[in-house]
Amino acid sequence: MSDETHDLIDEYVKKHKIEFPIARIDKEKGFEDFIKVEGFPHAAVFAPDGKMIWDGHPADADGPVEKAAKASKPTPLLPAPCAAAEKLLNEDKKGAACLELKKLDAGGTLQGEDAEVVKDLVAYLEGSAKSMWDDAQAALTSKDILAAADLCDRLQAYAGLEPGDQGKAKLAELRADPAMVKEIDGGKENKKAADLEEEVEFKDAIKIYKGVVSKYAGSEAAKRAQERLDVIKNDGLLNMDKNCRECHKAARPCSKHAKG
């Protein structure tokens, strides 16, 4: 929750790629008095019945949230005959869960809305696995080995389905090839540097990129690291002021901070 303006909140959300909901507090409406806000940022956890079970500074949330999660009892989301499949889904065994659901569907034990729920979920799981495998292949074609390896790693949850088995086999193949391991490790370093760029920490990012160029010479990862080094230099990104809103908006030094 925040009491800042909509514009400032939107800017913060975009900059940090926040995906969870943020509530803007209108002081005149009194909601912050209801949950006894003493300062910002402020977080609150509500149970499904609307009861507030904890509130305070987000930095202190881990303990109370973990305690609440352990005490909670998940409500089944699938029809009762699908309990075994739901258990597999909760264990992130999506491929096995999909096969279990297909078995139930083929057995004809589900009727009406329950049967439709299962058909839709099977289609979703199979579609997700295929889409992920297609993306992995596209990443391999574009020589983005890190992205391909990450997708293949995620596909292991779909073991039992063809795309899941293909992803598992491809990941083993990549990890057995020293050149591919070089690309994966170099790609991970580039990702760290890119995150630092997002935080306008270009000096630290440069150190990492230079390390990739040196340690993984000849790889696509090294090539991409050098490309980022060139951009940082040519665009004068070292002159960006991390506290300047105009610099953030332009993603480059504003007229005030750019060198003449």
C-alpha cells in the first residue's frame, strides 16, 4: 500500500516490474486508520473470509505469512475424483497430473461440468508444455542458450508428456556439451549485469560484462556482453543519475546529466 500519487506508483511498478497488486491509500477515506497504518510502506495479510491476520512493515512479513500458510487448509480446486491429479499438480508434477486427468476423462467417470473442467485443464497443460518447448527451440535457433536451458529445465515438470520428455533430453544434452555450459554460465552472468543496469548500477554491470568477455571468449554470451559494453559507452549511460526521474523516463542521461 502507498499514499503516493498514481503517477509515482505507476513509475515504480514499471521500473521494478512488480506483478502483485498495490493499493493506493486515500487519506481522506480513512482506510489506513482501519488497519492502523503507522507508516509506509505498509502491508497486510487477509484471510479468505476477509479477516486481517497480520499487518506491518513488508520486511517483517515473512514469519507471520509463513505461519499463516502452515495453518491454512487448501480448498480443493478440482472435482473430488481428481484428488490424485490435484495432489500431483501441487507437487509441480504437471505431466503426471495431465496423464492422470486424461485417464479419468477416458474412463467416462466424470459427467457434465466436471468433465468439462478436466478437458479444459488437460488442454491447458498440453498447450503450455507445447508452447514452452516451441519457445525453447526458438531460443536455441536464436542462440539464446540460457533461455533455452531455463525453458528445458521448467519442462521437466511436464515429464510424461512429449514436450516435457523432449525438454528433459535437450537439457541433458546441453549440460553434457562444454561449449553449451559456457553459454549457460556466461548467460547467467549477463543476466546479473542486466539486472544491475535496471538499477542504474552501470559500473558494477560493466565489471561483470568485462568478465564475461574475458572468461567466455568466443561465445555468444561474450558477444552479447561486448554489445552491452558498447551501448553503455556510446550512449553515455554511466552519466545517468539513479535518482533523476527524467533519466529513468528516457532510459539514458537527461539533458541535465548528459555530458555536452
